[in-house]
Amino acid sequence: MMGDGWGMGWMWIAWPIVVIGVVLLIVLLARGAGSTRHDEQVPPPTPGRPPRRAQEILDERYARGELSDEEYQERRRRLRDGTER
């Protein structure tokens, strides 16, 4: 036997603390891995040049026949100029 029996008594306190510590460490690591820097700013779109993905979506919709020629040209102009309705 171990001395006066306090060895097992401390384990009832130590193990929950270890488990809580490991869980907190995992949570903090997960947050750190998923976060982005908040001081980074995305530059606004350059006038005269539409955002690439927006232009692709517009082209796809036009190719599927969802937009008329006039709608396509107008939306393309808005993307290029950076204006909204």
C-alpha cells in the first residue's frame, strides 16, 4: 500500500483538472487555427475591372439564357464601373 492512502485521494482531484486542461487546450488551438487576422483589409474592386467571380457568374447566367442581351450588357457595365442600381 502507498503510505497513508492519500495517493489515490489526490488522483480524484488531479485527473479532472488534467482533462479540463486538455479540453481547453484543444479549444484554444481550434480557435487559433480557424481565425483570420482582423486587421487585414480586402481592397475594394478596381474600377474598370469587374471582380473575376462575379463576371463568371454573369457569363454563366447569360449562357443558360437567364438574362436577355440588354440585361447582360447592363449588368456587365455595372460590374465594370463598380456601380449599383
